[in-house]
Amino acid sequence: MREQKRILMQAQDIDMALERISLQILEKNKNREHLAVIGIHTCGVHLGRRIHALLSEKLGRKIPFGSLDINLYRDDWSLVSQNPVVKTTNLPFEVDGTTIILVDDVIFSGRTVRAGMDAIFDYGRPASLQLATLIDRGERELPISPDYVGMATEILPQERIEVVVDGENNCIEVVVES
């Protein structure tokens, strides 16, 4: 059987969604003094950098940005791979008392986000932890919901959503693969 792809979002759709998410973050967070963005590897980091840049531009100052590897925090890491590829976690700011916007590309079961939350709490206790995701595909296994969503969609269980990144780490489209 041949793999089929259909496009959910193109670059301009992604840009508009990230702009909307950034504005919603600013609307919800009136106290912006201790606001930071953390992207979950890999695509969450790319999207997080874009949200970080938009927030920094709108606030007129750089806000902290970090990246998070959650591989060793996953409850299914041994099922995914016997040798998980561990990336770098870089949180160059104080987590305690910070309002953190955790960014991931797609939320499905909620397990990646749960692992991200566990990892963050190993670094300290944030004042607030909010979730931004480009795509919410529903079908949660854990009671975790994003605060900010670029697009909500339903797809078949055997289908997979992929955020496509170009050579310069720009998210250029979102596709559904079956």
C-alpha cells in the first residue's frame, strides 16, 4: 500500500497560527515580567523559537528561551527505542517563579507533555505552566489540554501528523500521512 499525504497547513497558515498564539499568550498573561518559552525537542523547539521571537518583539525585550529533551522522562521510551537519541536540555534561566510557555508541535496522547512537565519540575517550580501546540489531534490518553492551539483536527487512528521543517529549521507545512 502506498503512503498518502495531505497538507493541513502551509507556511503562511503556520505563521498566522503562531501570531494568534502569541497574542493569546500576551492576553492571558498580564504580568509578563517572568515569562519564558521552552520548546520540546525537536519540532517544539523550532516552533518555540518562533513564538519566542514574536513575544520578544511585541514586548520590546528579549524573554528567556530554553529547549527541553524529554526522551528519558517518557513512560514508553523502552518501547520506542532501546537506544533513545538524547538531545540537549538548555534552560538558561531560573524556573522557580517563572510563567513558562511549553511548546510542542502536535498533542495527541498527552504523554510527551506529561514527560515535559516532569522534566521541568526537576529544574524548579514554575509560577505557571501553560501549553502551546500547533496541532491538537484529540484522542487524549491523559487529562492534559493545551492552553493555546493553532489548529484542532481529527484524523484516523492509523494516520500520523508531521510538521515539515526545511534546511533552515523553518516549519514549512503540516501534513497528514496515512
